[in-house]
Amino acid sequence: MLTTGALIAATVATGVLAGVFHAFSTSVMPGLARTDDRTFVVAMQRMNVAILNGRFLLGFLGAPLLTALAAVLHGIADDWAATRWIAVALVLLVVETGITVAVNVPMNNRLDAAEVADATAARAAFESGWVRWNTVRTVVSVCALLCLVVALAR
């Protein structure tokens, strides 16, 4: 039961995480794209502060940690059909975490340090690259979610 519970928890956490990235890709960033430079920069600066909370960190850190736990438990149980899918999901979540830490967070930090008076330059240095890498994070995390769903079906 613990084995299945860990896999369900990993799947839910990964789904929540993929949902956050998907929401940014499909609504937040397209909505902000329709604003002026100052509004864009101020809104992103505020979101960068607001997202640093326990609920986001629960999904962000919980997804890979719970997936690792599920992989270990399924491996111990000799459920190799599920373990393979869980392992692939874990690799994908590590990639997503790496992108977030190495690309998106530094971009957020640079934008947070930007002066609102220079919003046009700050936005130009941020928007297209951040959107591109968030799209990659979205695809990678949705693929991890699909792998976990397949593991649950096994």
C-alpha cells in the first residue's frame, strides 16, 4: 500500500507542478504580453516574490522527492514494469528542476533587480527567453506526469 501511495502522491505533485508551468504558458505570459513594459516588469517582479511559498515548494520539491521514493519502493517490491516508468519520470523531473534553477530563477533574479524606469530593456532581456524555457519545463513536466500515469496503470 505504501508503494502505491507514494506513486499516487508523486503523480499528484507532478500534476500540480506541470499545471503551474502550463498556466504560465497558456494564460499568465500571453496575458502579460498584452501589457505595457512597466506593467509587465512590475507584475513579474511581484509574481517572483509571491511564488516563493510553501505550497509551490511542496510541488516543486515534492514531485522529484516523491518520485524518487516511489522508484525505490517499486524497485524493492520488484515491480520493474512500473519502476522503469517512474525512473524516466524522475529523470525528467531532474531536468525540469535543473532548467528552473539554472535558467528561469537567474532570469527572475535579474528581472527583480531591474529598475522599473528601464522596463523596456528589462522586458526585452527577459520575456522571450523566459517564455521559451518555461515552455520546455512545461513539456518536460507533462511528460513526467504521463510516465507516472503509465506506471500507475502497470
